Amino acid sequence: MHKFVDMKVQYEKNKNLECHIEILSKENDELLQQLRAAAVSSTSNEIAEQRRKRVQELESQMAALKKEQIEQAKLLRIKEQSEQKISSLTLKFRLHFSRNKTGANSTRLSKWRDFISNSRTFRGKRWKKQWPLIKD
């Protein structure tokens, strides 16, 4: 349940970024129209320069927000894929152990037997290496 809440929050954040980009885009368009009108009417250069600076600021903000939006979308997609993978692996795990209730015990026993046999062979090899030293 918590996973879906996180995904919903990220989705809403992504939507908020889209709305913010739209607002900045509209403001940018309005300022561009004002700049065109100012160029035609040859009003003061100071106002035109302020508008140009504001347009540049808005364009940089829009670029940053678009980049952030793309990153958020990628993260959301990756998170969804990982959630699907986790759920499928969990399902496989549950199916495997529900079919083989003794499977876990037999696996544990076989690992234990392997451990015992490996320790015996190791002790045997070590004993053979030390045997010539003990004879002397």
C-alpha cells in the first residue's frame, strides 16, 4: 500500500511540474509578444531589455523543469518496473515453497551433508599433509 502512495505522490509531483511548465510557457509567450510589440512601437530600450532578460530567465527555468520532469518520469517508470519484478519474484518464491514444503528441509539437509563431507575431506587432506611430519 505504501508503494502505491509513493508512486501516486511522484505522479502528482510530475503533474505539478507540467502545470508549472505550462504557466511559465504562457508567461514566456506573453513577454515575447510584448517584445515584438515594443520593437514595433520603439518604446524605451530599458523596458525591452528587462523583458528580454525575463524571457531568458523563463526559458532557463522551463528547461530545468522539463529536465526534472523527464528524470521524474524515468524514476517512476523504473520504480514501477522494479515493483513488478519484486511482485513476480515474490509470487514465484511463494509458489515454489507452497508446492515443496519439504523442499526447504531437503535443501537444508543436502547443504548440511555437503558441509560435513567437505569438512571430512579437508581434514583428510590436512592429515595426509601433516602425517609425514608426525612420522619423523
